[in-house]
Amino acid sequence: MKTIQMTIDESLLAQVDETVQQLNTTRSAFIREALEQALAELRRHQMEEEDAAGYRRMPAQVAEVAEWEAEQIWGDEWNAEK
């Protein structure tokens, strides 16, 4: 691992310190996990954008979608859980 130095707003740092105390962890561990989650979310968003762009370039045909419509029926057991 590499040690870094960063600037952070005092009120944000206070929130981090309160949270790490509640979670019984460290600032470093908490910030590492937060950065990992933010990067994963960014990658998901980029992949969703690429997927949407692909469908804009080549929209799904009605026949492609129609054959899967029956798979969308959840049945009474799904509705009973709500």
C-alpha cells in the first residue's frame, strides 16, 4: 500500500470520524472502501451508458422482445409476498 496525503473539509472529516467510530474501523479503511465503491459505481454507470448507446445504434426488434414476454410473468407466489 502507498501512503498519501489529502485535504478534506473539517465537517466531512468529523462525519468520517463519527462513522468510523460507529463501525469500529479506521479512517484509512473507511476511505479505501468508499473509493472502491465509488469506482465500482462509476464503472457500472459507464457500462450502462455503453449498453444504452448500443441499443440506440441497434434497437431491439419487436420479435426479439416478444419471445421473452412470457418469462416476465411472476405468478401468484410473487404477488403474495408483497
